Amino acid sequence: MVNHQQCNRKAIMKILRTSLLLAATGLLVAGPASMAMAADGTFDGSLSELNGSGASGTAQVTLKGLEVTVDISGKGFTPNAPHAQHLHGDVSGKNFVCPTAADVKELDKDEDGLLNTLEAAPLYGGVLIALTTEGDTTPDSALAVDRFPVADANGNLKYNRTFEVTQEVADNMANLHLVDHGIDLDGSGKYDGDARSSLSADLPLEATIPATCGALGEAQTEAMPAGGVQTGNAMGDTSTAVIYGSVALAAVAAAGGIVLTNRRRAATK
């Protein structure tokens, strides 16, 4: 004769063990929503001069899902001139850095004592986002000089814009670098000279040469709430502890259902 009580106990213990194991490993937590929230945050960067530009500044990038707000404040830029600016890097997870004076000797292929855009790119990566004032922000607008911010008469540069990025860019935001371009090398008050840009023969070197670079660094997120990491789901924000508790309750309910079913079967025999 089958011992229904013994079977029920074994079934209950098996369900509880399996459910608690899944909860402990996080497999029952809403994964996609959690990852989206984990990527949110504010990324701060300090812009340091390149090529003796004398320019500097600060940058703040706020990420909410795929929406990005970029705020830049700089000084010492070429007055009354547009300054191309981009988020550089890639989405492979490769580490990048801003060029230093020591990199000039190694990377200055044309030996002019400066790092042009192509010479510096291996360090901070290619263009992922063109920080234009309006319209397209893809790499297609990397040289859209007429849509980049213009420094005022005192060389101050201000920029603020909100737009959307791809999931790949959002996931790699902490490894991106912000680069501003444009230096009046000869002091003429405008971008000119015989030297051509390494990116386009239609532009002078002065228009595209890197002027500042800054690493965005790790996101400064809000403090972790008491009771567990907050995760988003269709029912609203729920702590991990609550989700784990729900798993245990579900397991008990399932086990109770088995007990009830077996009792009914026994009663009908």
C-alpha cells in the first residue's frame, strides 16, 4: 500500500528546496527590468586640455533607460567658433583612456607635435554619439560643424541636450570618453591654415583637432534601499526580499495543493 503522508512530505520538501534555490540564485527575479534600472545613473567627467588648448570643463551624463541628458560646461575654448564634440569608445567592453603628453611621441605619426583626431582615436575610441545641438546624434553627424555648440566671446562653452541612445551604448556608458574638438592654433581668431583635418580635406586641422578629453567613469547611483535591491516589474518596484518571500509562499501553496489533491484521491478510494 502507498503511504500518502510520506509521499506528500517528500513532494513538499522537493518543491521548497527547488524554489528556494531558484530564489537564491536570482532566477525568479525579473531580469530585464532589473538590468535596465541597474544601468541608470549619473556619470561625471572632468575635461582636461589636449594639444595645449588651454581649455577645460566638466561634463555630466544622466542615463534613464535609453534616455540620456548631457550637460557640458567649459572654458578656454576658441571664442565665437563651433566645437565638434562626441562620446567616444565602442560597445565591446574594451578599455579606453584620454591621451597624455607622453602619448604624443608614440602616436604623433606626422611629427607635428600634436595629436590629430586619427592619431588620438586608438586611445579614446571611435565616435559613438555626436553631441549636436539639434537633429541626428549618430556617427553620421560627427562632422556636422554647423550643428555643434559655439563658444561665446569669452571662450565659454555650454551644452545641454536630452536624446535617446541604443541599448549597447547605454550598457557601456561608464567606459565612454567625451572629447571636444577645435583649437585656434595660430591665434588668428578662426579655424584656418594650410594643414588639413585628418578626417576631411574640406576642413582645416584646427577645426577637428582634439581640445579636451574626459572619462565618464562609474555611475553615481542612488543609495541602496533597506530590505534589498530594488527591482522593477509590472506590479511596481519590489524589493528582492519581498520577491523571495513570494517564492516561498508560492511553494507552500503549491505543496498544499498537492496535499489537498492526494487527500481527495484517498477519500474517493
